Amino acid sequence: MADWTPEQPLVSVRDVHKSFGELEVLKGVSLDVMKGEVICIIGPSGSGKSTLIRCINALNDIQKGSILVEGQEVHDPDLDKLELRKKVGMVFQQYNLFPHKTALENIMMAPLKVLKEPKSEVEKRARSLLAKVRLDGKEDSYPGELSGGQQQRVAIARSLAMQPDVMLFDEVTAALDPETVKEVLVTIKDLAQDGMTCILVTHEMGFAREVADHIYFTDRGVIVEHGPPATFFDDAKDPRTKEFLSQIL
């Protein structure tokens, strides 16, 4: 990858535009994420939040602008997407686990098949990741035997098994029952406290206030306002931000 140093942003988004047909979803978005930072992106449905983080992982292409991860242009046609996906982990709203594989096997698959790492090493890491997401004893359970929150934690462990430098979370609690939301948020909070760089799209405002270093509020494809949680939640300036916060807080 490019000559990147930790003094530079780990992820740098500059003037990114993204359209689906006639619909312009991102209209010139810019943000920087430093190594070890936790960024929360909030905003109404359809404001471009999920599209933005999918662009960071090159799951969506962009029409204009630049996205650098560790100094490497994500949308360079010559970039090996596999190299990018090793660096950028992503967890989705849906868990996407393989139903016929156990929790342990789900976590081991990518390092074995994609990275071609030795099985003993991968299994050791997978077991330690299951412990990390508080699922000791569930190694041999199939997804159908796990709650939604447990499946989502397996999905987080699976993404971590690739040893990424940054983790993207796209509304990972949106499909969960209220009682299982907390266990997933605690897992993400642990990761953040361990120094993992995280970019989260979330509706969980209390969580955002607690873990984020910086909050970005998007509306209609632009970043309307951003700042550290204390300033953002208690002293929002833009009328659109104030209105949004008044509806959800």
C-alpha cells in the first residue's frame, strides 16, 4: 500500500459524490478518521449514511471524489479489492452467517480460504475472538441455535478474524430485539476501548454519545454538522440537526 504514517488519517474521504441512476445520494461528502478513533454517522433514513460506508469498502463505486485508506485510493481500478477487504472489516445489519457452519467455522472460513493461513493458528484466533465477543461455549452452535444478538456478535468476530485496521458497522443493531441490542453495543464498545478504529452508522444516540470521538450528522446527501459528542448533542447549531435531535432524544 501507499506510504502512509499513523500521523495521517487512516480513512480520508474527500468530496465524494455517489448517484444511483438519477438519484444523487452523496453530494460532496468529506471526513477524516484517525487511527484509533470512533466515528458515528447519524441522520434520517435515506440521508446517505450506509452508502457512504459502503463506498469506503468499495462495495459501491463513486462518481467523483477520493477515498483513501492508509493512503491508498480505494477506487483505483488497479487496487486488489482483497487487499482492501483485509484492511477494512464490515458488519452489516443482516448477519449473513452460513447456516450450515458452526459459529467457530463461520469465523475461520475467510482466514482459511482467503488468507490461506494455517488451520491451527486460525482456530486459536477464532476461539479467542469468540471469547472476546462473550460467546465462550458457543463454538459448536449453528446460527439457527443462536439469538439475533449472538449471531451478530459472531458476525463481528468473523470480520475481526481478518485482522482489519478499521471496522465499519452499518446499523448493526437495527434488526435486533431491544434486549439483545445492548450485548452487541457492549462488544463494539470493548473493541473501541481496545483501540480499534471504528466507523458506525447508528440510531443508538446514547451509545454514540458514550463511545464516539466525533459525530457526523448527514441529511440529503451532505454532512450538515459534526463535532465531539458533548458539543454535538448539547450545542447543535444547524436547524436541521436540532430538529433531528429533538425528534429522537
